[in-house]
Amino acid sequence: MNIHRSDFLVIGAGISGAAAAAQLADGGTVTMIEMEERPGYHSTGRSAALYTPNYGPAIVRAVISASVEFYRDPPTGFTEHPIFSPRQALTFVGAGEEGRIDEFMQAATPATPMQEISPAHACELAPLLRREAVARAALDPHVMDMDAHAIHLGYLKMFKARGGNLATDQRIVGLDRSGGLWRATSAGGDVFEAPIMINAAGAWADEIGRMAGLAPIGLQPKRRTAIIIAGDPALTPHNMPAIDDGVTEAYVKPDAGKLMASLGDATPSPACDAQPEDIDMAMIVDWLERTSHLTVRRIEHSWAGLRSFVADDCPVVGFDPGSDGFFWLAGQGGYGIMLASALGRITSDLIRSGSISAALTDKGISESALSPARCQTAML
């Protein structure tokens, strides 16, 4: 039996775990455990990779705002090229749903306002749209493409440079606390010990909590399916905005010379290696052909990923009130890439000092809004 001891133990090497581990490694020894053979296999590797500041509940938007400065100007060596590139997003609604545009524009943050555009202008920006499908439209010029892979890799490099230890192919099958230490036992028999454990296990976070004998936070993984198809230069110029159906939440965006499309579905699922289902892919194609001039002759690639939510759709970040040294970093939903920078700093702040720094609270981020206690109370 191999025993590995460190100051901090992070379970899960997706984007959230990697960002937190990199922050904690600046001043402590950190072991990050990943159950797959490589980090980011699940949700992190299956992201739509769009920076959308007007997406999600108020606390989510505040955390997104707190993350953007790092992504705009990362430290030297974090990435080899800019994380953001221009995209914009166009939201349209059909006849009978015109009021939705007012709702979207009113919900936008003052720093990132949306602007209404005419249906004709919408179809000029996105020639693939059928004119009869667009009753009203709005443009969000603040939406950008994100290099999700570069962000994740950057945090993994930072973690390694700070002396962090990454252990892959280590599925945790047992947890206990003794003598002031958490002990995590893997299926292979290795034991990882630390006084503080960070649960960044994504869709499996409640499972890890149960192993530790703690109350669940009510995490619900939800499957989202996406497809890649060929574009048409006449209908899908490379600078076309991402297009969002404001009624159904379906979307399509340029992706490396192709098009990525999804219904924005959120199908409840157990924690698993999610795979696309034929019916979901067929429904994406049906939406595309009803709302656009595209004819889908072949799906070139497809995938599904899990986004995990608690009841209020907000992240769960903080120490478990019923146990010493067990820290939740879960429930990022579909926002994980955008949230990672700030959530990594929040995790480090709460663990090291017990409070969130003024630079983050000034943006409207509070410990109570993120606390696991709010979820566990709701489960009683």
C-alpha cells in the first residue's frame, strides 16, 4: 500500500479542481486525484467554450465578472495565445414570443448591455437564419469564444510548476477521517492523506460526500448533447455570431471552420460517461432545418457532457458545516470554465483565511450565497 500525504487533497482534475489546486499549491503541498487516465475527460473537455457574461443567476454573473480579468491578462507562460477571441451572440425569438427579448435585455448586467437589432439585421449577421423564424432579435457584443483547453492546460502547468502532484487513474472507493486527516483510498489500493480535502468531483461530488458520511447537496447531473456539422460559406461566415433560440435555448456557433449545434438540453442523468443519443441528435437536426436554410446531410462528430446543478443553479463552494476539513467545490452547472478563475481564488481564500477577499466581495460575491449549508438545509 502506497501512502501519499500532503497539506491539501483535491478530488477531481477538471477545470475547477485544477484552478483551486494551482492556487493552493502556492504555499502548500497539494495532491490532485483524477479517476480517469487524463484530466478534463468529462465536462471540462465537452464545453461549448463561450464566454457569456449575461448567462445564469446573479451570483453566477458576479463570479464570471470576477474571473474575466485573469482570462484577459493571464500571467506569463499560462497560455501561448489569447484566451478570448471575438464572437458576439445573437438571440432571436419567433412570433408570439416577442416579449422574451425585453426580458433578456433587462436581465443583462449594466457593464455588458445587450442591444436590440432588427430581424433584417439579424439575418444579415447570420445569413443561415430563415427570416420567418425571427420576430425580434438582440445582439450581445460581449460574448467571446474561449479556449477552454488552453485554460485547463494553463492551470495544470501552473499546478505542476508550484510543485503539485497529479495522480491519474485513481478512482476513490473509500473515505474516512482519523487523527485530523482525511484518508482517501483508491480502487488500486493507494491511500492519499491530508487535513483538508477539496471535493471537486463534478457529477460525482455527492457520491464523494456520501463516502465521507456527509449530507448530500442535492446535486443533479444533466446531459447536454452537441453535434458538429459542415458549414456553408454563403450561410455561415467565419465571423458569424453564436446564435441562440431565446425560446428553446438551442444554439449554433462557428467552430474551427465547422458548426457546433445543441438544443441546450438538460436531461437528468446519473453520474456517468455521458454519450449522445440518436433521438437528441435528430432533434438538433430538426431544429436547425426548421430555423435555418441549412440542410444537414451528415453529422461529422457528436458528443454529450454532464453539467451538474443544485436546486438554485448556483455553485457550492465552502466547508461542510458537519465535518472538519471537507470543502465542497461543486455544482458549477454549465458555467464551469467561466467561473474557474474566481472560484479557485475563493476556494483558496476560504481555506487559508476563512473569508473571501474584498476584491471579490466588492463584486457582490458572498460566502452565504455559495455555502453548502444552503443546499443541505433545503434537503432536510
